[in-house]
Amino acid sequence: MNKFKKFTFLALLSTIVSSCGNTSALSEEKPKLSNPGFETGDLTGWNAEGAAFSDVSVQIADSSGKKHRVDGHFYLDSGALGRSKTGNLQSETFTLEGNGLIGILLGGVRDLNLCYVSLHNAVTNEELARITNQHFNTDVPVRTLYRHTLNASSHTGKEVYLNIVDNDNSDNEGSYILVDDIVLNFKGSNDIGTLIQDARDYTAKYKNDVKDTYRHKYHLMPTVGWMNDPNGLVFHDGLYHLFYQHYPYAGHWDSMHWGHAVSEDLIKWNDAEVALAPDTYADKLGVFSGGAISAKDGNLHLMYTSVGEGGVQQQGIATSFDGYNFSKRNDNPVIGSGQRAGSRITDFRDPYVYMIGNTYYALIGGKLEGPGGQLILYKSNDLRAWTTVGVTYASALTGPGMFECPNIINIDGRDVILSSPQAIRHTAQDTYQNIHSVTYQIGEIDYTTGKFTNDYGQDYMKELDKGFDFYATQAITHNNQNIMVAWMNMWSRNYPSAVDGWVGAVTLPRDLTLVDGHLYQAPLKAITNYYTNKVMIEEKTLLNSSESLPFNGKVLTFKANIDVNELGNGKTGFEVFKGTNEATRIYYDASLGMVVFDRRNSGLRLSSADDDGELNVRYAQVSPDENGIITLELFLDVSSVEVFINDGFYTMSGVVYPSIESDGVAFFSEEGKATLKSLIKHDIEVQ
């Protein structure tokens, strides 16, 4: 906002204030300190000396103001006119009363001796006390203001003034000071002053401001802000822990933190507060994706990608003794850029850490200097010293992209590698329909060389989900289940819930089984513990018609067997989140031999960078069973649909944004006859 607009805004504020209340009463109760938060938008009440301060120094708190703890609309920045300028800013004289404590929001500063706030005797000009920002992180310079207390309790009753000082005349990286919200007779507490605490405090303060219009009821979501890749799914000390890429301060991607949630059953989640923040020089640009392991020492360790100056990506370790608070190792990175095995220095990320016997392994994704990407295997005996085993897999299939977020699990004696390849395209209607995908490969890893031998050929891989919103899996084997989750959203799209203060969710956890070289997915059985209000339907036949079913809702599941023997080349299936003029359609198209997920008329419009030819339609090629039955199991959760086709042969996941009143469910048949042989519906209630 330019200066003219700022003062236009101030004029409006002035008009509002002057027209409200008894102005004579206001004048009789003059504040003890004039303009203590610079909310006049200028230096009213303050006297500037030198070149460091003018009305320009009073800055507007833009959209990042909440993040940086600014109070109100304005704050003071001694660097606004240039870091090399020096000067003093003196307040009006006031009587120090009450407890003699002065609370001040302070930010910036590098040299504590050059930028500070001091309290002076108004008669002798003697300096009585001084305070400055103790929390400026020189590794990761931040413009966050922290609450500090200037203790002048031995000087109560004196006439005093405050002096804001910037005596640093160096340029570029010179010191500067941010000041806001000066409170006399302060009775609060100081801020701890760490980026991790900032994120936790922000979440606690603003989580109730998040609107729940589209929030899920049984899927993990961020309490506030942005979520993408799930990280570090692990079972530790009797609980499942799941971490995720997180930006707490807004509903968009930005400087990555790690969010954290815990659960007894992977269905009902509790927020466990932010686990990692970008608070060291090596990760000043973000703590990117990685994994977690409950280690031999009994502690929980996170292995993450640190992104430093110039976007350099390396791997670090953080350790927790209580499962919730993590300390980064002093000798990070444990896998440095010199061990990237030919990967581009800015695309070497997403370690998946696991253990075989007493040896730790990490599978990491990389982008080749030329077309394509690779997966590299590393090993360690202690999570500290890592050696390169070898390149596990490399391919030019991803072209300008790479293989992100690799996982590896062993099912029935076969090594199954899951990864998220970028930018793979295909001419088939039902193949690689998204800008990025999730695939799996089946074979065996040689742990002496790191090389993966694919059972079906070097570059043979299958997609795991045929829907819109499924990326960056996390998978573990625990309690006789091969458990997998993914981010239930996709890149390069609009995110309608961002205006409500949050974006992103994790899919319903799925149990993986391997049958004849194909990976099946089933809803985790624990979800059935939350089923209520059962409804059963049998033998409903329709010919070129649609019929509303005897239930509705936005938080439910149903499993249906549809006889398509007489469908011909027609279509049959369901409309969910159905309203007067909208519905999400999930159906079998016999002419294509495919199940279709159509969200073109599902509510709020979703735009995309995909070039699949039919935006907001996805396809999965499947066949009826030997009796001519197509099985569809749908899970609805306010703004999402997950479809399990033919007992999990394929899944289709997608987010939708229906109108509040759109909660109908209908069965339909078009251009042919179909019979709904059976349907069992349950509501899902997770308290």
C-alpha cells in the first residue's frame, strides 16, 4: 500500500473514532504514553532525531502481520529507510506508575549493543534501563516480534521517556529494530522466542478462526494453515504418529514446517503441535519431506530434507525423547549434498527411513542432471554416519521431473517401491491423468548394491490411484497390516478452502495386499468401529432413470454391488452430494469399460494445470466379475470422495466443494438397464 492509501485509511479511522463515544471524556483520560503501538500510522507523539526514523518507518502490517505477531495495523521498522541510517526516536514524557514493568513487542536486531529501547530519567536524561530483542536468529533472520519486558520497577514515580535507538550504520545485513505495542504496568509474560514456539502459539491462538464449511470429520487435516505431503508414518510407544508438510500461517504453500498428529487407530487423530520449523542455516528455506523411525535406542527420530541457501537440499536428523519435542542434531546434515549420487543439488529429497535387522536404510529421491530421476539407497548403523549403498532405480520417464516421496514395504516376500513421479504423461485415457502421480513397482532390492530388480521389467510400474487427489504416500507394515496414506490433494490447482484458513488432508488409511502382481487397497478395518445408522437396499432395477436413495448425508459410506449384464453400452452408478443443480457422479460406463469420477458439476469450480483433455473427469479401466457385477464402495466426508472399485482393485480419490444443502444420494441408469443387487450404507461418526 502506498503512503497516500495509508493516510486515506488513517483518515477513515480518524473519522470513525471521532464520531464514536464522548470525545470530551476521551480527552480527560489521556493515555499515559501517547501512540504506544503506532496505530496513528505515523510518528505522532514521538520525536525523531537522525535519519533512521520518519513517518515512513511506521509500516503497515500486511497479510503476514499475524505470522509476525504484529499487534493492530501498524508497527515501527528502523530499517524501512535503509539499514545504514542511524537515529533515535523519543517518546513523550510520562510518569512511571504501577509495577514499573513495560511490555514491548520487539523484532529484528543483530547487534544487541546498537539497536535497543532504553528508558531515561526525563530530568537528568540518565539511562535507567534497556531492553532489546533477545530472539533474533542470525542463521534464519525473521521479522517476528516477541514480547519482552523492560524492568524499571525501582524507578516508579519518576518522570521518564522511552528512546528507540538504531546506531548501526552498516548496510545490507546491518542491524535494525522493530517495535510495537508498548504496554505500561505490564502484567503478562515474555515470549519464548523460537520458530517452533511461534508456530505452536499461532496455531493455539488462531485455530478457532478456521471455518468448518468444508472440513472433514474422519480425515486428518491441519488444525490451521496448509498441509501437503504426509511424512514419517510410524508406530511408537503405543501410538501411531503421522507428520506432514505444513505452513501454519496461511492456506498456501510457503516455508515448510512439520505438522504432527497422533492416533490409537489411524482414524481418530489428535493434534500434537508443530514438530519441526526451519530454524537453522542449513534449513532456512524449509524442512521438506522425510520419514520417521522408532529406533533401537527407544527414541523417535525424524529424517528430513533441509533446504538451505540457494535451495541446496541435504538430509538431517531430529530426535525426540518424549515423542513430541524434537532436537536437530548438531552434526547435521547426516547425508550431505556430496553424497547425492549425481542428483541435482536442488533436487535431492524425501528420505524414507526403515530398518532391516540392526541396520538402518534410507531411500531418497533425486533429479538427474539430464532428463529423469532416480532413487538412491543409503545405510547406517546408528542414524549418524551414512554410506551410499547405490542407485536403486533410475529412469528418464519423468523428463523434467523426478521421483518424489519414495516408500518401500515388503509384501509376501516382494519389495514394493511406492513413489510419486512427476510429469509422466500417456496417451491412454485412464493413465497418468494428473500432473503428478503415485506408482508402485514390484521386485527385489539387492542390499549389497542397492539395485532394484523389477519382476516385470526395468520401467514397469502401475498407478495406485486413478482419481484426482492422491500424492506423496507414506507406508509401513504394522500389526499384520501394510498401511498406507497419501496427501488428498494435488499440485497446480486452486484450493477453495484456503479462504477458510486451511488446505489439505490425508486419505483414509488403506491396507495393501498383493495379488498376482497387482496391489489392492482396502479401507483400514478400524473405520468400521465408527459405523452407525445402517441402511440396506436390495434388488432395485432401473432403466434409463434415476432414483433418490432412502438416506442422505455428507459423512457416510456405502458399498454397492451393481449387476451390469443388461446395461449394454450404458452407464450406471451414483450421484452423491446431490443438490438442486449439482452432484458428483461416480459410475460405470460400459461403452468404455471404465469407472468414471465426474466432478464437473460438484459445487465450487476446481481449476487445474492438467492437460488430460477433460478437466475434472477421471477414468479407471475395470471389468465386471464373472457374474457381471461391478462393486463400488464410496466414502464421503464433507468435501471428499474415495472410491474403492471391485474390492480395491483400483481406488479413485478426489476433493469436491458442494453447497451446504447438497447432501442427497441417488442411483441411476442411463441408456440401459442396471440392477442394484445390494447396498449397505453406514454413517460415520468420529467424536
